[in-house]
Amino acid sequence: MVISVSAKWWKATFWGMLLLGITGCGTFSGSSVSSSSGLVMAMPKQYPAVTGFSFSAVSPELEGAVSALQLNNQNHLAAVISWTNVPHSASFLLWQPGATHPPIIPYFHVSATALSPSSQIIVGGESNGKNVITFGQHQWTWSASTTRAPQWITASWNQVIYAVAPGTKGGWDIIKISSQKLVSESPLPLNAGQHIVAIAAAQNGGLWIATSHPNQIVLWRQGTFQQSYTLPGRVMSLVRPQNPRSLKSANPVIALLASPSALPGTADSVVEIASHHLRVDKLAMAWLVGTQQVPFIAGASSADWVSPHHLLLTLWDSGLNQVAIARLNLDTGQATILPNSIFHPNLLNAQAPFFPLTASPTKNLIVVGQGYGLAFYITSSATWTQFMK
């Protein structure tokens, strides 16, 4: 059974979002650039299964990919597209099930983006000689004489926004926005040559910061580093719990880590920090999948902390050009690939093999970014009916 979902939201959403302002530069598979073009998705014949879409041809003028995804507890899907060869630009959508015309918002003069816990986009940038952070209808500015444009942004569950920006005289500064007011700019006490590679808002206040040279994770609170951990590799990303209230530990955070032996562009370790305790789980590099035990050689690309005991991962096998979704048990350190979750992404020139993922709170839908498209891991026909209606 084949169902055309373009009338609902696919055509309006991704046609507008991905080709915004550049109509005529690319086509969907089997379609031409016109107002009547649409997308067709095949309903899975069995469950669980992966279904989705991607482009068959896009001109070299289009270079970018889905860089962030989030499903909130109302099952609203937020997505950010980052354009690599359209300098300082990004696009954002927030889709609600059943919506016919999801809002598509372009942003320019962009230096950093993030998705808030409420699935809104936070945008940092520079405009008219001032640094700017935009969040919903709110906007904050400060002088470009003190810092440059923000390079990293994150938000806590209580709507505190943290941004990290290079100082005009060197080093790094933290910009904190609380109660809809820009409340402080503070220099970070980093060593010379130490580079920031990721940040994440801490559950009980403060900011987790991952650095290289040396490889560390530190907790910044009230102007000082209150916790510091040296790591056996470089942090690829920091992951916060989907529901922090379900965790009893203080200020938990997870890092995907690439040790010197990791496959290029992927992580091979999961680092969990909770209540001043650090644990490292080494991920397998070789997996055997299915009843036929097919080899799958992969490293981790992205993660979603879906419950106190489980982490979802996307795994990337560059040799076979395949992506799989795995579940890691944080109590035992054991990981398994989900049934029927392997698919071939359609990566174009200049698209990095990065596959962000997000899961619904019920875990019955997992969405993975694959270049210019999305892949949906659907667990049942009821889920298909609910989300693809």
C-alpha cells in the first residue's frame, strides 16, 4: 500500500524548508520542481520498520543537512536544517500531527542554533554591529565590543539560556539569560589553547562544557568550575536526559566519546556522569545482525537519552553505507540493534555522515535525520495511523 502524504505536510514542509528561496535547484525522486510536486511514502508491510524519504538529485548549490531533531511530549516534531554553503543561515520547522501547513521559518546572520526543551529554536548571531539571541518572540542583544557572536547555545528545562562566545580579547565568555533578561556575561577560566567542542545545560543549574586540548568535561556554575573530569578521547556530543525528573542523580549528562581507535567521524564510547561519578561504556565496533548474523561494522553518530536506564544511538557503517538504531542499557553497558532498523541513507556530496535522532516519549516512533531527509522507525500500524494520518 502506498500513501501520498504530501497533501498533509511533506510537500509544504520540506519542499519549503529545504528549498526555501532556491526553487529550481533540485528535485525529489520522481518529481519536478513545481507547485504540484509531492512526496510518496510506502506504508510498511510489517512492523517494526523504517520508512521515509530522501532526494535522488540535488545540485551542488545545496549543501546542508538536518542538524537537530526533537519530539516533545505532545509529539510535535522540531527540526533544524543547517546550510553549509549559504553562510550564516538555517531553517526551522515545528510539525504537529495532522497539520496541513507547518510553519517554516528561515533565519539569517546565524552563528549557532539549538532546540529548547519546549521544541523551540534558539538562534544566536550578529546583526548591525550587535550580538543577538532570538528565542520565540524574545530577542536579546549586547555589544560586539565585548564578545563575538555566540558559537554554542543551550537551554535548561526552566528556560535559562546559556551561550558561549569568543571574547574580543581572546578566551571564551558565557552569556546567561534568565527570566527573559540577559543577566550576565562571564569569562570562562579555560587554559590557553583549550577549545570548546560541546555544551549542555545542567539540570540543577549551570553548564556542562566539553573541551579538547585537553579532553575534559567540566561543570560551570556561578563563575567557577565545580566538577572536572579528564576523558580518554574527544567528546563528539553531549546528551541530556529526555525527562530529567525521572533521574534521581544530580546534574546528569552523557557524552559520546571518540577514542583514538574509533572509526573516523564516529564515537566508540558512552560516558555517563551522575552524582559526581563517571562511568565509561565501550561500544562494540563489530555487530552481528539478524538471524543470519550479518556483520555490521559501525560507530555511534548521535544519541537520545530516552529513560533513566536506556540510551538510543544511531550507528554508521561507512563501508556498507548503512545506518542502524541501537539501544544501550546504561545499567549493564550492553547494546543491541533494534529489529529491522537498518537502512541506507542517501547522502549527497558535502553531507557529513551525521544522523541525529529523537524518540517519542512512548518510544513507538524514532525519527532520524539523513542528509536532506528523514527516516521514521515505526513500531506498529497504530503508530503509522497516528503520525502519518
